[in-house]
Amino acid sequence: MSTDVFIGRGFVMSTDVFIGRGFVMTQDELKALVGQAATAYVEPGTVIGVGTGSTVNCFIDALAAMKQRVRAAVSSSEQSSARLRAHGIEVVDANSVETLAVYIDGADEIDHQGNMIKGGGAALTREKIVADMSARFICIADESKLVTTLGRFPLPVEVIPMATALVARRLQALGGEPVLRAGVVTDNGGAILDVRGLRITDPVAMEREINQWPGVVSVGIFARNKASVCLLGTSQGVRTLSW
């Protein structure tokens, strides 16, 4: 189910700016738009989950203007933790919190059922941990990330370094073309394989299959922890998709 809305909270652009005057927004402006819109999902006094990436950076910056509403945050990466702290928002360890009201993060791809590919920023494992702690997952993205079938964006798989070749062979057997992401070490000390050539028609099954392989830390399919809501930045405003 999807709902098209123009989010009026937090910015002053009107619908005639988007449609009647043919205003064209850049990708960075769309990210800022959905980052601001996501602040409406932050309930006062709660501990929230915060993801990683350029769109999430826009959310963190928007959150700084209302940081008194946030008790603390659990972050999915050292990069986001540093940005939150720079804005005066407390970051707490995930082990000190039982549940989170909401998790706000971006996606490299999202389909019309709320399944996602994530991990372009190499934080997929911690993102899954924070997502699993959260009652709701609010995905923020620009309209280019919405796809019919996942797989156009290379699928990230975090692996223990000694298992890189083993896992790569198994991914090739699925029809994928895995490439080691050069020079990247995750916050967990892992390596990343980026897999091209996959057409992920059953995200739940593929996530389950790859996750059980020895040496795999996490796969960047988010089907078990799919989005509850996607705030999609479009040239017409913020489109809200809900599942």
C-alpha cells in the first residue's frame, strides 16, 4: 500500500513549487527533504535508532534542531555516532537498551513491498542489529532507489576475511559476480563482497540462504527487517509508502 503526500512539517515549500512551476530538485535536496520529514516520526523522550549514509546525515542535521526531543540514540556506525555527538545528541551502547521506538535509515534499493538492499556504506551488520531492536523501520530515500526487483545495485555481503574466497565461490554458483571492495574494513573488522548480476525475486529466501553460509557475517538484503514506512523524495514532494 502506498500513500502520496506532501509533507508540510519542517519546510515551507508548497505543492505549486514542485508541480505548477516545474521546480526540479537535486538529489542532495531530495535527501534533505526526506531527512527533515523523518523527524516527524521521532517521539519525544525516546531512544531512537540511527543508520548510516548521506541521507541519514541529512536526518541527523535536521534532528539537531530538535535534539531536546531525543533522549538518546543507538547508532549503526562510528561515522554516524560522531555526527550525532557533534550535534550534542547522546549516543548509547546497543546493549544498554532493550527496544527502540523507531529506526531511521536509508537504502541503496527498496522494492514495492519494503524489502531493501543496504550496505553501500559498509555498515550493514550493525544496521541489521539496530533494525532488529526497533519497533518500526522508517526508510528515507530519493525516488531513484525505488525498484520493481532488487539486484540492480550490487548486493553487499560482509564476510570474515579468511572466508572471502569460499563465499565468493558460493555467490558465483547463485549466478552472481562478486568483487572484493578494495581497501574497506568494516567497523567489525570484516571484508565486503559486492555482488553484481543477481535478480532477487525472493528476498526472504535469498537472505535466509546466504546468511547461513559459514564465513558470512551478514548479507545486505533487508527482508526480515524490511521497512515499515518509506519516505521517498520526489520532484513532487515526499511520497509516503507504508506496509
